[in-house]
Amino acid sequence: MYTERVMDHFNNPRNMGEVEDYNAEGTVGNAKCGDIMRMTMRIEDGVIEDVKFKTFGCGAAVATSSIATEMVKGKTVEEALKLTNSAVVEALEGLPPQKIHCSVLAEEAVRAAIENWRERAGEE
Amino acid sequence: MFVYCDTAATTPLSKPAFEAMLPWLQTGYGNASSIYKMARDARRALEDARRMAASCLEVSHENLYFTSGGTEADNWAVKGAAELGGEARRHIVISAVEHHAVLHTAEYLKKKGHPVTILPVSGDGLLDPDTLRKALRPDTAVVSVIYANNEIGTLQPIAELARAVKETDGKILFHTDAVQAAGHIFVDITPDIDLLSVAAHKFGGPKGIGALYIRRGVKLPPLLHGGGHERGGRSGTENVAGAAGLAAALKFMTENRESFYKKTLASRDRLIDGILSAIPYSRLTGSREHRLPGSASFVFAAVEGESLVLQLDTLGVAASSGSACSSASLDPSHVLLAIGLSHEVAHGSLRLTIDHARTKDEMDFVIQSVKTAVERCRGMSPLWGGGAPLRMSGWE
């Protein structure tokens, strides 16, 4: 059911964990539905210098989180906000139809973290 | 090492079953309903298989009908019994822990206007005969209760439940899905049981063949119409090789039932005890006492079941989960919710089901693999920290 690319990201997740001294944090999903993604980022001068994820969820949830961190790392905040769930699905060479919501969650996690960074910046 | 722990999904074909099937695949391929010798030989093999299977189940061969499997047997039993009830009896009663083959059939009939009652079970997954008794109505047509649950292995007090139904109203038909139980334990087909489903591939037979026991005197209308095979009960060219395989597999299991039971139980108990002691925040689901010998099922805090199954696959263990992720909905299995687990907890389910062929060393390997897989998942989980689950209801 999963592509080799999905299994690769599941078995060798990239950027798993929590960024030390993160200044952006976003958590999306809920345990009731069986998916929670948490992304932490270090954003300097509008560039995502570092990003890591922690995910409670199925194989697709882990793989979409993993690949999403690769896709936004080193990008500007504006570029990262252009990340769409379909780009995530494409990068994974496809997802089963019932797993598309996982890619939406990955997109939302990136947005939530950036939103959190903007809020923090506004408070300073 | 690779250890197969998914016998509730399907089992390998046993040697006696394989050997019994071979003659009817290439040389003895005649249609059992034709009249020449080759066909008569096939017919004889089919009827021998029926006799053998019936004798293992301790029922008359005249009451055993071959089907394409457990799902067809369940569909036939529930839809047929509902139809037999006519206008006066349309009410259907099932337990909350039925297999989808019964649950979705009942839901289909509900859409067609049949009132359906789904009975709650205890935290162990057991249906109380009094709960069943109280749910019966003057218009109840059929009651269907699973003999042994496929996800949590809980064994229902089927004889008692069937008795409760017949004491209340002898005209209500009682069906039980014995797909997980048959071959592995003694299935007691009491006179109160009208209909009982089995599937060959759950006890070392081939896929694509099952049987429905229909008590004498129950005129169940057919599900499949056609050439009038199976004495008009189930049309479709007879699966002679399949029937021979079913019968040989059931005979093999029945002849060795006690020794297989003991071996399976010893491995299963080693597995349950090992996992519960090696992994913190782990729980057995279903009854420890009223349980199939080969069934071990768990929930682990802060872990999602599908991820766990994929991790175990890379480690060399084939297992399954009742987590939501294999289905289109976001709901975990109806069985895990029925025994009172929260959604959060139910997502972390794992089912390990084994047969008599497993060894101690294999069980120790599985315990270690489950421990590693759970640790890997928890290491990735935002719901796990400092050696305990975070923000999870149901684990306080």
C-alpha cells in the first residue's frame, strides 16, 4: 500500500526530535483521531535554519512529517508557507487515498510553527 | 528470524490439507455435478469431505453446507434468518464485538428497514446472557453472537447465550460466527444453536472455502441462486479441492486438538507475560481467562498501531492492529471501543496471534521485537516523555 519512498522515510525518518533553542513550535492533529504532529524550528532572519518533528501516527503520518521537514529546511518563511499537501504527496511518490489527510497535517504543522514564530516575534 | 504472528488473519496450509487437495486440482478436476465417472469421483470426494468435516464438528453431514468462506456463511445465516422471520419477525440482535461480516450485514439489513439491536459487552468483551435476554422482543427474528472474537480472542458463553434465547422464545434463530474458534478449541454445537459459520483458512485449510451448519428443520432460503448445488442451498460449482482441504485440515486439528492447545497456550502465555513485564504502560485487551489459546492482544500508551506493525515488519514479526489507520474512517476498531477503551488508547493496539508450531525462542524474539518497536515509536511520539505518556486520557 505504501511506496518505497514512504517506507524509506518511515524507516529512516529525517530530522526527528526537537530543535534545541527552538523559537517556533506547532502541534496539529489530535490523539482521538490517531495523528499528532509537532514541529519545532529555529528561524533566523526569516530563514528556517533548523526544523525537527515528533509524530504520533501511522506510517504515512511519520513519512509526511519527515519529508516536510526536508522540504522546508533552509527555506525562507515565505517559501515554506507555499508548501502544499499535494507537493508532499508528490514528493513521496503517492499516498493511499485514506492517507491524504496525513499530508494535510504536515502542511498544517509547518504553518502552525511559522504562525507561532510570528506571534512570538510580535510579543517581543 | 521471521515469526508469523497473524494466524487470526490466515494460517499456512497444513500438510494434510495440501495433500488432500492435490488429486482434485489437475487430474480429478471433473465437475461434481456431472454424471461420468470422473465427475462421480469428484462428487464422492466432496461428500467424503462433508462427512469428515461434520464428524469433526460432531454434527450430521446433512446439516453442513459448503460456502466460499466465513463471510458468505455469515451473510447467508443472518440475511437468510432475517428473511425467514417474514413480516412478523424483523428484529435482529447482535453483539457489539461481531466480525464485520455480521456487523455490516446487520447494518445493511437496518437500511432495508430491519430494527437492529447491538448489545454492549463487558470490559473483557463478554456478553452477559441477561443482557441478551432483555433485548429479545416478540418480533426478534435472529440473534448472532461471535463464538470467539477475532481481535481480542474473547470466548463468549455461547451455549448459555443460545439457551437464554431459546428459553425466551424458541422461534428466534441463533447464529454464531465460529470462524476463529473452529479447529482450535472444542466448538460445542448444542441443540440451541441453529446456524454456525466456519472458514477453512483459519485452521490450516485453503482460502476460499467455508461452511455453514444449518440445524435440521431450519429452512434457510438461499443467498446464491443458480444451478441448485448443495441440495438447493448454495448454488455454484462445487469447490471439491477446497472442501477436501477444509476437511483434512479440520481433521488434523481435531485429532491433535489437546496437544496443539497446550503448546499454543504455553507460547501465548509466555508472550503475554513477557510483553506486559518488559514494556511499561502496556495492557492486555480482552479476557485473560476466557480467551482463544493463540490470541494475545495489547494496547501501548503513546504509540499508534499501524506504525507499530510496520516497525515489527522491519524487525521480522508479522502482526496486525485494530488502529484506525487501515480504514477510511478515523475511528479505531469497534471492538476496542466496545470494551471501553478511549479512542486515544485504542489507537495503540497490537494483535499477535499464533499457532502450535511456534517455539519458546521465537516467542522471546517476538517479545524483544515488540519492546524495540514500541520504544522506536515512543521515541518519535510527542505523546511520550520522561518515560511516561503525556496528555493521554485513559492511562492515569
